[in-house]
Amino acid sequence: MNNNKFLSRDLLLLFCSMSMSFFVEYSIIAVFPVYISENLHYGRSYVGLFIGIFSVSALVIKFFTGYIADRTGRMVVLTAGLILCLICSGFYAFTTMFTALVFVRLAQGAGSGAIRAVYPAITVDIVGKHNAGKGIGFIGLTGMMGMVVASPIVFYFLEHIDYEMLFMTLCIILCLSLVPVMFMRVPKIILPSRKLTLASFLEYRVLMPAFLRFIVSIWHGLFVSYAVLHARHSGIANAGVVLTAYALGNIIMRPIAGYVFDKRSPGVIAWLAYSLLLVGYCIFAVSTEYFGIVSGAFIIGMGAGIEHTMMPTIAAKIVDKASLGRANSTLECAFSLGIVTGAVFCGKATESIPFDKLFISVGLLNIIPAVLFYVFVLKIYDRHFEK
């Protein structure tokens, strides 16, 4: 492996593996509410419960993933996460009892959380810290592409096959996702054993970037949970198009942002991320026609694409390689906690606040992380940046 080369064999293998993994994850995300309500005849409250326990399980495992990866190696954690998700996908084909489904959702959340917490660190191991922005931006495309293509494909297949066959097909795809991992050559970075403390799980140097990640992911949790409802209330029949527009904006900006972060200070482009989020949410909120709502979602996706690339890149550039696992786990914990907070508390707010006012408020609140970034995070970056 050549750390001076960006598009290496190992990076492409990781890209293939993550593409298949996220395709399966977003396929299950898309189909699971329908599967629960229409095929197993559980009520809407159960749908929310199953989604919630998945997120909580992912949050909990992310907290420990950095420490586990430091002890066993990052590739071991990635492989274990893929295998766990594979097993859970197979169980969906045969599990209908409530208790069993809860257990499977908890296990799948743990597997997904482990994958998401460790793959950015593996990316930096492959491309080197000087290419961290481009690497993270490039690999980050896999999740957004999964969001774009999984939903239409999975519902197309459901017109021709049953749920059991669908889950077994997804299981086969996850089996294939393990093949590229077997051929990857990534340095095994393991820290010596030491006394367990809070610092074993959290990287203190990225706490402020993680706090900003938490704030912005609250808006993300609100958007992915309620954007479709807002679009439907505005008269858009195929309301899922807003998530597609969001993902496309994200896909466009991730590699561009990654390239900039490797060449210049993140302060050069951070303002654009928060400006796009502010403008996008306001356009999305006040629009009542198709073009305005889809444009707002696309602009939000562009801002989120920059922000989603910026914070992991900052973490990669201010910590040593041995601390990358903990740094990414810290960021991912903040991200998951923000999504849960946004989905739950903003969901409560929708009961008394109209969608348009709520999304406008969220847009204007992006001024807060923008100020915090330039007052605190940029100074932390300049102080700890390792050239």
C-alpha cells in the first residue's frame, strides 16, 4: 500500500465493501416500516420503537468501538460489524416474534454502529493524513449512494419476490461485501493495554468538533424524519424525492469539500456549509411548490455534505494515527445522539409548531454552530494540526 497515492487498490476495495453494506442498510431502513406494519401487522408505535432501538444500540456500540479497535485492530471491528449485520439480515427472513425482532434490531444497530465508527479511520490509514479530506469525502459517497438507489430498487424487487427472499438476497450482498475486506492490506495499529478511564473511549481533542456535530445532526434527525411529511402536506405526491435531492446534494459536495480540506484550512469553506444549511432550510420551509421544496432539500444536502466531510477530516488531522479510532467513535456518538434528539424532541415540537416555522427556526439556528466553529473549533484545529 502506498500512502502517497489517493486512489489505491485498498481504497477501491473499501469503497466496494461499504457500497454494498450501505445499500443493504438503507434497503432495510426503507422497507422495514412497511414490513412491520403491513406484513407483520404491528401498529405505528411499534415502528417507532424498532427504529429507536436500532439508533440507541448504534449509539451505545459507537462509544466502545474506538477502544475495542485500539485493542483488536480496526479491520477486525469492521469485519465483525459486517458479519453481525449479515446474520441479522438472515434472521429477518425467519423472525416474526416481537421479542426476537427487538433482539435482531439491537444486534443490527450494534453492527451498523461499529462499521460507521471505524471505516473513516481505516480510510485515513489507507490514504494517509495528507489525503484525509479526499479519502473521507470519497468513501462518504457510499452511504449517500445507498440512500439514493436502495429505496426504489428494493420496492421494485418486492413487486416480484416476497420479504423472505428479499432479506436473503440482502444477506447474500453482505456476504459479497466481506470479499473485498479479505483482500485489503491495511496497517494493524494496536495500542498497548492500559488502565480503563473515560479517555479510553473519548478523544478529548475532538470534543468541541463533536459538539458541533451533535448540533447539526439534530437538524439532520429532524429532516430525515419529517421532511417527507412536510413535502406531502405541501401537496407533493412522491414526497420521497426530497430525500433523493438531499442525497444528491450531499454526493456532489463531499468530494469537493474533501479536496479543499486537504489543500486549505477548513475555515475557508466552513462558512459555506452553515450558509447552505441556513438558506436550504428556509427555502424548504417556505416553499409550497415542487421546485422550491426539492431545491431546498438539495441545498440542505450540499451543506450537510460539507459538514459531514469536515468534522471527520478535522479529527483525522489533529490526532495521531493511534487515536483515530477514539476520535471517530466520539464524533459518531455525537452524531447518533443528535439524530435521536432531533427525531424525538423535534418530533414533539411538530405537535404544536407548524412544519414551516420549525424548519425556518432550524435554519436560523445554524448561526450557532457557525459562530462556535470560528471561535473555538478553528483555533483547536490550528493548535493541533499535524502536518
